[in-house]
Amino acid sequence: DTGVSQNPRHKITKRGQNVTFRCDPISEHNRLYWYRQTLGQGPEFLTYFQNEAQLEKSRLLSDRFSAERPKGSFSTLEIQRTEQGDSAMYLCASSRVGGGNEKLFFGSGTQLSVL
Amino acid sequence: DQQVKQNSPSLSVQEGRISILNCDYTNSMFDYFLWYKKYPAEGPTFLISISSIKDKNEDGRFTVFLNKSAKHLSLHIVPSQPGDSAVYFCAASAGAQKLVFGQGTRLTINP
């Protein structure tokens, strides 16, 4: 069990630039989640996939945000035309659905700073 | 709307004593509750959970209590140890859907 892996760990970008983050879930997990966390707040749900299907998107996910999970394996989260308000920790989590309550396993996150 | 609330941003407890962290929720559809622990620069790690069909679940030094009528859950840590110093999040879900998190409580264990 190698855990959930996120890259990069840190990203500093200038306002208006595009950024892309990657998440590799635990291999046998079929669900993958993206959350965002800002200072002093709990993780806020952004979107999730079951296999390759994107099943739900939060209203927090503006049209500048897009997430993909091709082939139901790793996922990418892209933010276009970044704004300073996008500065946050972006967390990825995975779980295995079926047969009971769901427990999410989180990666270490990608800390985004938009200057 | 904040469906899961942790009203204490911070808590300080002496080593060896009991730590009690509280969480309130508003959505009566929530049927599964979890506590996560988070160290700086790391993702949250699962600590303990409870289903709505139970009112207590124990795992070593950690016990979670659920009061459905009051829509309240608590996490008890006894005895508290310095390594327990972290931010604790409660989370809830309804029918195997996404987890909704509280704002977190920073627990500091003093030697």
C-alpha cells in the first residue's frame, strides 16, 4: 500500500497562469475525490470520480477548474487563469466503494500560492 | 451553510488528562461520522469512525460518542500524549456520499 500520491507538493505561480496537479490514488480504490483547504477551515469538497466518471461537482468549482480521471486511474486538476483567491491546499483522496461505509484516504496535498 | 460545525478552534490539555473534542451537525440524513487528524504540511489521516446505528465506538485511547437526538458527536482521547497535538476534523456523510468536514479544532497537549 503506497498511499495516495500528489504532485507537486508545492506550486508557486503568477496570477493568470494555468496550473495542473496530479493525484495517484491507492491502486484498488475506485473513487477519487478532490478537496480544497484554506487556512483555518476544513477541507471543502470540489469534485469526485467513480472510476472514470465524474459524478459530482461542487458549485465551488468554477469554469476555470477542470478535473479528469482518464481510464479510472490517476487524476488531474487544472486551474486556468489562476487568481489570488485560488491559493489553498488542494487535497486528493481515494476510497473503495462497496459493502459498507466509506473511509477516505488522503494524500499530502499540493500547496498552491498565486502571487 | 455549515452542516458540520466545530465551535472550538483550539483546545489545550495537560499530558495524561482527557481531551474532549466536540462536533455538531445539522443534516439529519448523515449516517456515518468520522474523525481525522492532521499534522502541518500533511493530509488528514483517519482516526476513528461511527455509524449512526451505534452511540459509541472505541479504539485504544480514542472513543467517539454519538448523540443523534442532539446531533452531536465527541471524540475522547485518554490519556492525552504530546504526539496527539494536531488539528482534528470531524466529518460526516449521508449514504456513502462525499464527506462534509467541520472547520477543525487545534489540540495542544502540554507536558
